[in-house]
Amino acid sequence: MNPVRALHLPAYAGFFVGQFHKMLAYRTRYVTGIISYLVYVTTYYFLWKAVFSRRAPDDAIAGFSGAQMATYVAIGWIARSFYFNNVDRELAEQVQNGSIAVALSRPVSLQGTIVASTLGEGLFRFLFFTLPISVVIFLLFPVAPPASALHAAAFLLSNVLALAILTQLNFLVGLCAFPLKNIDGVMRAKHYLIELLSGLLIPVAMFPGWLQSLSAWLPFQAISYLPSSLWLGHARAGAEWLGGDATLIGRVLLVQAAWVAALAALGAFCWGLAARRLSVQGG
Amino acid sequence: MPAVIVENLEKEFRRFRRREGLAGAFKDLFQRDYEVLRAVDGVSFSIERGERIGYIGPNGAGKSTTIKMLTGILTPSGGRIESLGLSPHKQRKQYVRRIGVVFGQRTQLWWDLAVVESFKLLLQIYEVEKRAGEARLAKLRELLALDEFLHIPVRKLSLGQRMRADLAASLLHGPELLFLDEPTIGLDLVAKDAIRALLKRVNDEFGTTILLTTHDLRDIEALAERVMVIDGGKIVWDGRLEALRDEAGEEATAEIELLEPAALPELQRLLPQVRFEQENPLHLRARFSKRAIPAAELLSRLVGALQVADIALPEPSIEEVIRRIYEKAGKSAMVAAQKQGVAR
């Protein structure tokens, strides 16, 4: 059988297109978002500038020079403007208000639908959010170009995988709404956990040793730290297990793909448990 | 073979029961107390292809829960459903491709997209072959008069229009079964009539089997050939609409306006098979069974015995019968609960 038909890819493409359209209807909302990302980058840029101010230009912290750190901050936030989504909140709302019933009356898997929708949202974000943010930030801050054209391409692909990892994590968090109903606390905990352990705020290389070792076994650094290291072109401290610079691209992508697969399998399993005890609210 | 077979269907929900007071709340942290709620309690029925069924019952009777199990959304706690030869929750994706679902209180359309865009996406999601999809959409546009709002975003539609659009959305992929959960809720009278007429045409035109829940008994009268009544999670009545009508027709009332007050005990002695109620001295209501006394005979005897100004025989309503069915079911449920209480 034709694999495109067997996987019902056209069906999922419908959700991709639908989400893209939906986002388009709210595009003006993202103008203010551009300003808030500018604020984030400005804040962290000057924070790190202060940290590096009394050091010689080639005096690095955990392998990061001041200039590299500026690039790292800018790239990290630019990437976040693309991969970020609220799948967990949206799923929880659907469970709380009962509209999950509509989602389940369609001949597709919920998990697949969510992946397709977030990819559609990702495309929207890339075109109408990430690109304008990048232009502004590249103009205002000293951002170094990617290590090579190949690294640039790998960086883009890596962020699509980061999006997939975050989506699967958010799906798992959203599933908590089935037994718990209200998951505000879980979502907040996840939010801070990801901000910190993904390396967005502080590079994993600057974590204490034990936390670096722990991070190697967690999916979070695959969301921000590993993709950003592709842009910089170096395997950083805290990721020595990835091997040398030469095989960096292949290994980062492989690690990310493995996390996508593992989390997707876990999500499918948990969905199976949740569906059995689903109770639909209201009417 | 029936399109749907349901046997001893059950659905239990576990509900967290909070203890009272501060000490209770503290205890709840460590040991949770659950109570089991039986929303659907041993329901059995079968549905033939092409039937139009009204599924009614008071709030919380188990209507929606049954529909959600029939559409594969909820997993039954017990019993069996075989619909179109499939198990709805086990083969959900395969199954929902062949059914249509309308939830009156929610839309399955994309809120911000033009109606026609939602239709296109749905055709894609259900993987309807292009030519067949276009033909189907053309037919539905005509049938449901969709053209006036086809290019308007769903959020700007009136509720009546939205319902028509949702109905079209549920029919795009040519479902064999159509489930509607309160499709007329919140609609005005004209829009309700339109939806009823449309459902009837859909049933005639495509032979679609229809099961709908409603609180509006006029939906049932206009649409259903068969009525199932659920209460307390159990089916308490299942039969043709005519049977319900006959039952309603047998139990008649007469409204009698008098010129002079009547002596009620005397009247009761004269007509023991009639139950009299006195609204006020000049207004009597007579409840009677047509089998016990034909209406014509009752009227002539009333006119003979009283100074009658006016007599009206209001159309018997199925509402009355349904109310009696609910009451009877309520009583038996109460009796059952009491018995259980004793056993405990």
C-alpha cells in the first residue's frame, strides 16, 4: 500500500493547513510579541555583557567568550520564537470544556493531529514572527553568522526537531488534564524546567557538573542548547558525549530524533491510558 | 442485520467526594474518597438502517454519555456495542470515518475560517475523493441553503446558520449514521423548524440513519419515528412515536367553563370514571380515559348536568405522556434506592 495513504498524510495535512489559517487570523497579535522578544534578548544581552565586562576578550567562561555568548543569547531566543507552542494548555482547555469530544470524532489520532497543527503553527511563526524578529535582532545586536552553510541548514532542521520534542513534552503535560482536570501547576513547573534545563537562560556548559551529567539523560537540552551549538559550530562543554566537532551535526540530529521517537512512544502509551478513563465534561 | 447493536451497555464514572471541614480537607490530601456514578446502567437496544430515533430523558439521565460511547469517544465500562460491524472505541478511526456527529453546543468548524474553507479541510481530513466531495458539497449547499454564508467566518454566523453549517460538515463524508446531541439547543422557533425539516430531508435523500437527543419534544414529534426514553441510566420506554401518541390520546382532558359553580362531589358520583379538578368555582378540568368513556358521551352528560359556558378538548400532548414516564421511572428508581439503602 502507498505509505502516504496508509499514514493518512493528506488527512493530517488538513490540520497543518487549518492551524496555519487560524494563526493567520490572529497575526496582528504577534506584533506585540516581537517587542517582548526584543525585551528578552536585550535583558539577557546586557546581563551577560555585565558578566563578561571585566574579562579580557579571549577569556572564556565554560568555553564561551563574551562575543559567543551574545550570539548564543540572540540565537536561542530567535529559535524559541519558532519552536514555542501552547499545546499543553490547549489540550487541557479541550478536556476542561469538553470540546475534546469533537477532536475525537475525527478519523485521525489526537497525537498526530497535534503534531500536524504545531507544524502548521511553526510555519506561521517562522514566516510572520521569527523572520521579523531575526531582522530586528541582527540589526541591533552583534550576532555572529553560522559556522558554515551546512551548519546553518542543520540548525534549521534541528529546530524543527526541537519543535517536535517540545510538542511531545507538551502533549504529555496536557494529558495530565485527564486525571487532574486543572494542570496550571504542572504547566508552570514544566515552563521553568524547560527555560532552565534547555539552556535558554544559561548554557548547559555553565551548569554544575552533576547537573550537566543529569541533563545528558534528559530531553530538555535538545530543545535549545544542542540546536544553538550547531549555529556556533562547536560541541560545547556539557555535551562532550556528543563527540568532536566533525561529527557534531549528525550526532545532534540523531539525539534529537531519538528523543522525538521516545517521547512520541511515551505519549501514545499515556494517551491509551487516558482515553480509557476519559470523562467528557458538560452535556 | 441491524446497523447498531447495544447490549447491557454500562458507563461508570468515579467522582471524588470531598470531606467536610478543614480536618476533612486535610484528610482528603492523603486518602481520597471516591463515589462511583453509573451514568449508563445496562442499556440494550438495536437500530435498523434508515431509522430516525429520538433519544430523550431528563438532565443527567445518561443521553450524552450513551451518544459518546456510540461515537467511540468514551470507552464503555461494561457491555457491548457493535455499530456498522465495528467496535466504536476500539476501531475509532476506522469507525468515525463512516459516521457523522453533531454536538449542538460545540462546533466542529474552524472558528476563524470561512465556512467553505472548513468544508474543504474536512473533505481533506476524511480523505473524500475529490470528485465525490465536490458533488456532495454541491448537493448539501442546495439542501441546506448554505450559499448565503459560505464565505463568512464561522464566528460571525448566527446560531441557526452555524447549526446548518455544522450539519453540512457532519454529512460531507457521506456518513451512514448521524448522531446529533441536542442539535436544536438555543435556536429560535424558525431555525428549529428549519433544522427539523433538513434532517428529515437528509434521511429521505441519503437514507442516513439518525439518532438525536433533545429536550424539545417538538423535535421528537416532527422528526422521530421511534422514541427511546432513558432515565437514571436505564431505558424506561422504547417504541414507535405512534404508540406514544396513542398512549397520549387515550388519556384526555376536557377544560370546562361554567356559568354557575358546580357541586363537585355530586358530579364525581355521577361520573366515577372521570377525575375532576377544580381550578376555580367556574373552571373545571376533567381527566378521563377514552376507553372508559368516549368523549362525546362525556360531553353530553356534562351538558346535561351542568350550566356549561364552554368546553375545550385540548390536543393530547406527548409531553404529558413523557412526564408520566419520567415520573414512573423516578418512582421506581426511588424505590430501588430505598431497597438498596435497606440492603446496605
